[in-house]
Amino acid sequence: LVHNVPCAHLAAVADTDLVSAQRCAAEINVARAWADYHALLDDTTIDAVVICSSTDTHARIIEDAAAAGKHIFCEKPIDLDLVRIDRALAAVERAGVVLQVGFNRRFDPSFKKVRDVVSSGEIGVPEIVRITSRDPSPPSIDYVRVSGGLFLDMTIHDFDTARFLVGQEVEEIYAVGGVMVDPAIGLEGDIDTAVVTLRFAGGALCVIDNSRRAVYGYDQRVEVFGSGGSASADNCYPTSAVVSDAHSVRRDLPLNFFLERYTPSYIAEMRAFVDCVRIGGVPPVGGDDGRAATALGIAAAESLRRDRPVRLAGLGP
Amino acid sequence: LVHNVPCAHLAAVADTDLVSAQRCAAEINVARAWADYHALLDDTTIDAVVICSSTDTHARIIEDAAAAGKHIFCEKPIDLDLVRIDRALAAVERAGVVLQVGFNRRFDPSFKKVRDVVSSGEIGVPEIVRITSRDPSPPSIDYVRVSGGLFLDMTIHDFDTARFLVGQEVEEIYAVGGVMVDPAIGLEGDIDTAVVTLRFAGGALCVIDNSRRAVYGYDQRVEVFGSGGSASADNCYPTSAVVSDAHSVRRDLPLNFFLERYTPSYIAEMRAFVDCVRIGGVPPVGGDDGRAATALGIAAAESLRRDRPVRLAGLGP
Amino acid sequence: LVHNVPCAHLAAVADTDLVSAQRCAAEINVARAWADYHALLDDTTIDAVVICSSTDTHARIIEDAAAAGKHIFCEKPIDLDLVRIDRALAAVERAGVVLQVGFNRRFDPSFKKVRDVVSSGEIGVPEIVRITSRDPSPPSIDYVRVSGGLFLDMTIHDFDTARFLVGQEVEEIYAVGGVMVDPAIGLEGDIDTAVVTLRFAGGALCVIDNSRRAVYGYDQRVEVFGSGGSASADNCYPTSAVVSDAHSVRRDLPLNFFLERYTPSYIAEMRAFVDCVRIGGVPPVGGDDGRAATALGIAAAESLRRDRPVRLAGLGP
Amino acid sequence: LVHNVPCAHLAAVADTDLVSAQRCAAEINVARAWADYHALLDDTTIDAVVICSSTDTHARIIEDAAAAGKHIFCEKPIDLDLVRIDRALAAVERAGVVLQVGFNRRFDPSFKKVRDVVSSGEIGVPEIVRITSRDPSPPSIDYVRVSGGLFLDMTIHDFDTARFLVGQEVEEIYAVGGVMVDPAIGLEGDIDTAVVTLRFAGGALCVIDNSRRAVYGYDQRVEVFGSGGSASADNCYPTSAVVSDAHSVRRDLPLNFFLERYTPSYIAEMRAFVDCVRIGGVPPVGGDDGRAATALGIAAAESLRRDRPVRLAGLGP
């Protein structure tokens, strides 16, 4: 926002920890810092807010911000509970403000190119989608505890990517998974490795595979196969250098981790939000997208628990 | 056998169509041609037979050949019915002859390299396996009618590849699929596009995606992801030439079709069989492997029909 | 400098065209703008200057800036004349200021990685270096007229890259070339396509190929081959997306042009300069490097004119 | 010839070492073996001969075979001396027999594809050609002694490849080189590393780089850059397998050595020769091609010795 989004002006920072807020504000040359975000909502010179707080506070802040007439960018997920999400979305709708959800991967140049190829009809009707999404190493157990579980914390990005790439809604989901990386994750009732199958309304099938630990780095690839061909996006690498010696032909590891791999996408999503606020228009990732991804995460967890496919119909608002 | 397997001598050809048998024998400079394969089994100078007849005759010929004390190479699948397979395997065991099943992809240099990497422990414990297996175009409807269906005709190769790569047995299978390529395939009660999930005994997850029509050619890729890294094999191409012009940087399409892509593997599997017959030893793809792949095909079909995962336990002999 | 070099503060802008200077200053929020750069040199609060004027003014401004005690970053080339370069470098030495020359490609992450591999000894003693450097389209004829010719305008970067990669001085040079892109370039006495061979003091051979027009985009690749292997860097692409259809497997064109391809290197060279000024130390691309590349450009032009190899010995200061 | 060229029948083997001839004949099931090749030329049932003897015998055998009315396939080079080559070619012309020279790389599928792209006009007029040709390890010193030197033994293939790719004659050549691999090669008056620049009649420039030792294997790549784009061919690899672990993303080494890399080309060139003999037509690599490559090798040696470019005009017959 400060360096890379020319049309925005960052007016103030709010953080429940006032010292953090002040330090952050000082670093980026922002005049005001608050402990209570309501101070920020009361400031009539502020047009929009960016919510990066912990997940359990998102829905409430959205409602408050909407009530104050602020446009809203909210990090994913909106909430782990569909009822609270619906209430927040209703507040946004009543207020007529913009709500954009932080599914930044839609703005990754390579993923976006794949989507553009699909949209153009160049590869025909989508039939099979493959998404590989593996983190370099598992989060702390403290984080695992509050994350909502693998499906709502990590796979949720891939659910959104799948919907984005195919441009359809999911009808049925089936998830298998296990604890292969760290038994402590299992003790928290979560899994760290999963394969999820989606069936879209138009018939397309999608498979997502997740791991909390790819020793070679952040592994983020997609492929859409259709009646007229396929489009895929590979990992990104820090350099193109290749070294050949008596043992192998090799390159360096993929960019590691999301801050490196997805930097351009974070900038692009924020620019898109600012444009939406300034110029108007439908946000590229709306509240419904946020809701749908959460619904898929909840359904995936149910599928895993019951070891059977789950239809999405019953999850609507 | 004639040109590329130095230690073997092709003695005779049998085909229910005698004219075909004679023409084939003439082409490859073989003296004897028969309409009835029993003539061949009665020939005591013959050590081994290669069964390439239609699937519904495999089990019976295996039993006859075993009874005649011939070593046997049989194209996949052994049969579409587990009871008949078990009877054939029992006959082989009684006779003490070698039986090798034609899962040639185990001999593909790239797939074999991936297996070698997995076996060496270089990438740790296998956790996720991805197999993409797409044909360039669907077979004739006549063939579809007798093929046993996508899972027993096409995916059966991938089931074997999955077992080969992981080195474990499958415990549970889940299949989704549909008719996206040709409605006529659907009219025959078959599908042409599928995604199948396997859970191995050791916990590893595997996902196979199949299509009867990849317009860009024969798409055959595998990846094994493990606790210590990943190993993958890509498609093979007729040349390495890359052309760059004002529009794109491009290469030619993958080798198309199995005769081109898997030529080295067909030679290698036949050499391995001949070595087994001459020198002794366990065949690299045994009757049990043939049975297991068929069992997975049957289970996949059941999973698709009932839209739920199916456990493999109940399918044992 | 304004957005990406945190430790620097841009104090003023000078341009012989005052309106341009003022517009530029306004855009980037800088208070002062001058038509005469001496105003800037007289400002004792300013530590360093960045010279981006036309080539024929570089040497004079360097001398003036050095006399004023300013540290200097100067765009390549320092000058087209070795005598004027030597005078400017002498002024820098007398003043004891930092002079860094704008050979930004040394800071390209991929080229730098190749250099690091060479430096580490990982590929042994360098024996053959290949540099491909092709522009997407020729510059305007007006620019060609004042550019100093292909060797001093374009190949000069590759001369520096070669010296950087090998870490040695060039002893002999041979250049061939022609007018293949635009006859108007020939009418100006220049060429647009060239192949230049260098022999380094340590024996390593290097070949550079240049074109003013690669229709597929900016083509910038290097390879160092040594007694223990090779290291190479390929072009950079806007996305990793690959599209396969019935005709080809293809990706998009390389990043086009230097502003896109070399953005990270421009930022990195400026940060390195600012660090040099703030913390001290030898600049990573010094005046001698600037001189050596110009000497090679002059020798290449002589080689082309006389159609024979030229030894570098006679070109020393 | 025995296994892969269906329309040919190998009638007899001649070798000055009769035991070798007999052993070879026995291995491939050929009835006749001679110590004196004249026995073979006297056999009127034989249509054509394949000359694979040592280089210094090629020209004489060609003359004898032509006089006997045999069609001739001769391994490269025809001879190291242009006068002897001209005499042999005159004998071939008088006899009206087919002479094909063994520049097998023209039949490599990837190089041929590049040539086809150039011929089609798809990349416009050729402007720059790059050929990298590096052996995995140097030959024995005994071989170096009789090889005719790097240019006539190794680079000669690349000279032919360059002429093949561009479809023009070379006007000027410049060679630099040195002894970097093995001092013993230098003691024999030869070099082991070289960079050669060619200027074609149509203006195109070509650069060839050679080394007798690439520790990572046989390195054989070409690129043609033209007014409308570029076409390149990369090395060939035994498998497509890629392994990623915590240290690198790597593949295996290129195919090593010519017998592996160029197997398909050896078969294809022999088929083309046999077709020429059977059906008629101009051989794809004629005596003039053999002569031109030798002339370039001689000129390269002269250029290296005199350290200046050499024009090819004076080398004509």
C-alpha cells in the first residue's frame, strides 16, 4: 500500500497492541496509530479499511466497517462459520460498500494466464483440473490450533483457485488425508497431507493435493485440461541458472515461501481493490467467493470425517 | 522378439485366423503358422508362449499353456473376472511355470528411474502420488464394448504403475468420472474421463486422472512426492527442437501413441521375460500383479456406481 | 532510488531542460529541480550524484562531481574515448570519491548466480563462455547516430559481462558483423548483427553474438563452460504458463525489454552504490571496469574494420 | 544394416584382419568374410559397399569401388587432403555411382527439425548460427596422432552441420583454440578446445565451440537465429525424470556418447543410402559435402596457425 499502490494513501494503523501499531506506523511514515479499530472507522476522511487481524475477528470488523460505510478488504477466510459469514455479507450488502476477500493467488501472473487461456476458450471446455499446493514446512502447533484445520487454512486457497480456474460452482467433494508430517498436528485433531476431489456443476473434475512439508520448497502448480488442450503453470524460481557437472543437471529450488512467490499477486490484488474503491465496479474476489471457499473447507472436513463424498447443496445460505 | 530380443527365437505363430497367422509368419521369417494354438502347445521344442489374443481368451490359454508346461507372457489384463484369474493363477502355480503380465510401463526408462529413486530412499517415505494418463483419442465403439470399461482397459495400467511406484498394496479406492469426450461411450455404459483416488496400506495417497482424448497427444506423467523430496517423469517428445517467433516459444507435441512412447518398454519387458525363462528368477510383473490391477479396476467401477469409497479387503482371493 | 532504495534520499533533479527536471521532481515528490547540474554540485548537503545524461557529457560531469567531492554513479559508457576516460578516472582518484559504473547486468540474479558458481570453483577453470545478447528491435536512427556504434552501445554490456563471469582480462578480440536488420543502420556506418570472439589472459575463449532485432523479444543468455562442468542462465519470462493444443506445446515470449528483464538488477546496483557511499568499500563495478569495456568496444570496431584479430595490449592507459 | 535397414542385405564383410572379419560376420550371421576388400568388389552380386576403414584408406577404396561400379557409403572424412579427395570424387563421377558421406548428424531428428524450420522460411533469413559440440572425454593419444587434428576429426561434423542448417557456402573462417584438457594433446601439435567463426556467402554468421571434455557428458546443441525468429535443438537425455530434494531440482546427464545420442541418425542415414541405391536420386550428403567440410577443417587449421581469418575462395578444386 505504501510503496506499490500509487493511488492509495495509508492514513492510519490499528492494532490491539498499541506498541505494535505505533512501531508499524513509524516504519512506514504514517501519522496515526490506534489500539481500537473503531477510532479508524470513526474517521470520516478514511474511505476503506484492510482487515488483517486474526480470523475470529474478521466477521465482526466487517460488520462494523460496513456500518461505518467503509469499503473493506478482508484477508481470507472471512470466518470459519457460515452463519457468521452470511451475517457479515448481509451487512456489507445493506451498506452498499465494496468487500474484497484476500484470495491473492487469482492475481498471480501465471495462474491468471491459465485462467485467461481457459476463459478465451482456447483449450475448450474444462474437464480435469489439477492443483498441487504444498508448503515448505508446517506452521507452529500454536497456529495449527487456531487455524481451523488444513482445509480451512490451506486448502481454502486451492478451493478458490479451482473455482477461479473453472468458473463454475462445486457440486460434490471428497477428501482423504492423513498425518504424515508431524504427529503433533494429529494430536490437535488436524491432518497435514490431503487429496481432495471436486466435481463441478458443469461436470469438470478437479483434484487438489496438499502437504504441509515439501522439503524442496513452496510447490504451487495448476493445470487445466480441456476438450481443446491444456494450460498449466509451474513453480517460480529465484534464478534461471542451471549447473551441469559430472553428477547432474540442476537448478535451484523454487521460491520459498508465499511472500516470495506471491509478492506480485499481493500488490496486484491491493491495486485492484483500490481501483474498485476509486472507480467503482465489482471486486474481483467478492464476499460470495469467500463464502464458497469456506463452505468447501467445511464440506471437505465432513467428507474426511465420514469417509464419503459430500454434496454441496445443503451448505447454501 | 524377432529383432530386439537376441536370446529368443520365435518358433511359430498361432492365430484363429490362419491367413493372418501365415502372413505374419512370412513377414518375420518364421516357418510355422497355426490356426489352433494347441498345435503350438504340443510342440515340445517350444519353451514359452506370448499371449496377445483378445482378453476373454487369456485365462483359458494360460491354463492350457501351463498344463503344457510352457512359460507364459500374457498381455494385460489376465481377465476381467477375479474367479477366472484365480483359476488361471492356480494352474500356473501347479505347473511351476513362469507367468509374466504385460504391464510394460514398469519398463519405461523414466518411470523406472522414478521407481528407482523411490526405492533408494532418496525422497523418503512416499506420501502423494500423481499419475496423469490420457490417450490422444478414444478407441472405436466396437472396442469400447468389449474393453471391460475405462477402469479395466485403461486405468488398469495406472493402477499397476501406482503399485509399482509405491511398492505397497491399496486399501481403499474412490472414483469419479463422466462422459465428456463422446456420448456414444456413455451409451455403452462406460465413461471416458475419470479421477481416481487410492489410499495405500502405508498411508500414501495417490490420484490418477484419465481422459480418452488429449488433443495434444499421449499424456503420460507420474510424480511421487515423499518426506524427502519428489521424483517425476514427464512426457517424451520426438525432438528437442524449440521454435521462437513473434508469437510464442514452442516445441512439438509429445510422442503419440503408446507404440511410439513405450517402444523401449515393450522391448525391455520381453527381454526380462526371456531372461526369466532362460536364467530363472521371479518375473518382474507376476500373476499377483495382474490380479491386483484387475481387482482395483473392479473396485473403481463399484465406487463410481455407488458414489462412495470402496475398501479392497473384500476383493482378496 | 525513491521507492526501492531505503537508505537513500533523493534530494534534487538536474536536467538541461528545466521543465523536464521540474516535472520529474514533482512526480517523485522531490523539492528541488535545476537546469544546471552545478547547482546540485554546490549543494553541500548532497553526498552523491547519479549521472544519466547523454554519453558525451559523462566524463565532464564526472570530473566536476569529483572536484566537488561527490560520490558518483555513472551510466555506461563513461565515454567513447579512452583519453577522456583516463582524465575522468584520474579526477576521481584525486578526489578519493566512489565511482560506480552502470553495468547493471552484474546484478541480474541469474547472471550473478552463474558468476557465483564460477567463483566457487564448482565448475573448475573457465574454458568457453557463450553470451547471447539480442535486442527485440533496433533503436531509432537518431540514436544510432550518437550511440558510438553497436560495440560501444550494446556489446559493451556483454564485454563487461564476459569480464565479470570469467574474472580475467581480455588479451585478443576478433569481430565479424554485418547489416542484416536495417539498411539505414549501414548508411550510418554501423552494423546491427555481430559475432565477437575474445581470448582471455588465462586462455578462456568467449563468444558473444548480438542482433538488434530478435522478433521473439529480448534474448539475454550466458553460459560458462569449465573443466568441471557448466553454468548457464536463460531468458526470463512473464509467466510460467504453458499451453498445449493440437498444434504445439508453447509458452509466452521472454520479458521484453531491458526495463522488464533487468528491473531487479537496476534496484540492486543502486542499493550497492548507496551502501558503498554510506558504509564504504570498493564499488562492485569500478572506473577500471568502465574503461576496460570501452577499450574492448574500440578494439572490436578496429577488428571489424581491418578483418583481423586485435590484441588489447596497445590499448592500456 | 542387419537389423534396422529392411531393404538391404549384408552380403559380406572385409577387414585387413581376417579374424576380425570372420568374427564380425559370424556375429551377424553373414556368410562371407575377406581380408582383401577387392574380393568383395569382384563379387558382381554386390550392389554397394560401406567404407568404415581408417581415414587414410578411404580415397583409395572409393576409387577402387567406383571402378568396380559399386555404390559407396563412406565414413567421414573422405580424406585429409583435398587433392586426393578430388581424385576420388572424379572417379565416382566417371563411374556414375552413388557416393554418400557419413555426416550422420543431418539425420538427427532434432537437428533435422531445425533445418526443416529454416527451410520452410518460418524463421526468415538465417543470420546467426550457434553450434556447441563437446565430447565427454578426449580420445586416446594414439587416436589423436592419426586423427588429422581437432578440426578435421571433430569440428568437421560441425562444419557440415553449419552448411546443412544454413544451406549456403562458407566464405571466411576464423579459429581460436588452445590446449586446456590434456597437455599430451598439445605435445602432438593438436588442440582440444576451440571457437570457430564462419561467415557464409549470404552474410549469415556462425560460431562453433568445441571441447574434448565436457564432464557432464556429450553436449550437442544447435541454434539458428533468423529475421523471423529462432530454432534450436537441445541435448538428449536417457530419461525425463526430475528429482527435487532439499538441495536442488535435478535431472540426469545427457546421453553419452555418440552411439547413444546419434543411434537414430545412423539408422536413418543408412536407410537413406539404401533408398538412393535402390530407387535412385541424389544422396542427401554427397561427395561435395564431404569435400567442403574437409576444406573448412584445413582452413580452420591455417587460421589458427596464422591467427587471422582465412578466405575459402583459394581452396576450391
